[in-house]
Amino acid sequence: MTNLDKEEAYYRLVVLLAAAFIAVIIIIFASMFTVPLTETSTELRAADILFDRSAPVYPFTIQNLMWLLFFLCGGEIWVRWHRATQELAQLSRGLMSDDDTALYRSKDLVPVYQAIIADSTGSQFYLQRLIKRIITQFQITRSSEQANNLMNSSLELMQHEVDLKYTMARYLVWLIPTLGFIGTVVGIALALSSAGDMPDISDSAAIKTWVALITIKLGVAFNTTLVALIMSAVLVFGMNVAQGREEKALNQVGQYCLDRLVNRLIVAD
């Protein structure tokens, strides 16, 4: 594992712990400032929709698990956004000259290569990795065409690398609505199980209360899926924005290397 990978792993751990802490704090506040409904209550509250506050097993509810996963996924997306910002920042380090008239012979590239190697952490960013590969290829083959082919192949591999880094986020985005559907099924099952306690049909007031109770339980059950879908929609938006930023960084790295390095290589001593 490289120094950059270790740094990112540590940063991810801190962010995910902070995300889990936020989720727990929200659940605790929901517990402190709301109370469970009585069995005969026909009131539909946001606390029951969002946290299933009146469940007998609270706080161990599907909704609370969804909130925990929501913040963990949000933390993972934040880590990817942070890494994309770091990648973009490398473009302003001036690793290659911005002089349009500058040309590079083989020996001119040695100081650039040595400077990148000396930076043990920075050398693991996409820009530095790509510059190292291009320089190495050019030093071996003395061919700018071969260097360009290597750059294109490397960019494809790096694009795949970016995509792989969103595997966990994509899984969590899928898992949350799945849990919402499970919560709905469980809620419907519990609501239907209480349907067997039907009062005497001649007691109209009791019948109204019984129907209202079943309706409330079904409402909470269906709203579990609604909350899960909203969470998933928010996370998908955030994930696409973060991944777009990383892909933008990689695209700019490719353009940078093409304009400032590959197109300026000359075979001369």
C-alpha cells in the first residue's frame, strides 16, 4: 500500500466514523424528543415514518439502519469528492512547463522524473503516475508515438480504477431501498397480523378505531419505502457529482500530459 493509499484509508476511516456518529446522534435526538404512540393511537407522526419510533424493538428498527447506511454512504461519497479535489490540485503544481515553445529531449526529462520520484506521496496521484509512465516509455523507445499509445492505455486503466472506487457506494445506494422494501413487507405483515383482533361488528366506534390503527400501520410500512427511495435519490445525485468530478480530473490530467509533454517530445541528443 502506497503512502497516498494509507493517507486516504485513514481519511476514510475518520470520515466514516464521523458519519456514523452523526447518524447515532440523530437517532438519540429522535429518542429524546419524541415518545412512542400508544397501541390505540391513530396519529401518524413524522417520527414513526422516519424512525419507526413506536416499534417495540426501537431503536433497532429498519429505518434507523437505513439512516446509518445513508450517512456512511454520504461519508464515502465525501471521501471520493475530496480525492477528486486533490487530483485537480496537482494540475497547478507546475510539474511541466506551460511555455508553448518548450520542447523536451530525453535528457531534459530526467529532472522531472527525479522530482516526481522524490515526492513519495504526491507521486501516486494520476498526473504524476502518468508523467512517470510517459517519460519511462520515451526513455526506452525514443518514440513519441509509443509514449502517446501508453498514455491512452493508462488513461483507460485509470478510468476503470475510478469506477472501481465507487463499488461500495453503489452497493449502499442499492441496499437502502432494498431495506425499505423489506421494511414495507414486514410492516404490512405486522399490520395484517393485527387485523385478526377485529372487534365486534356491532360496535361502530371500535370498528373505526380498528380500521384507523391498521391504516396507520400500513401507512408507516409504505412510507418506509418512500423514505428509502428519497435517501437513494439523494445519494445517487451525490455519487454522480463526485464521480463526475473525479472523471473531470482524470480528463484534465490526460489533456495536460498531451499538451505539455507528449506533443513536445523530440528525438534528439
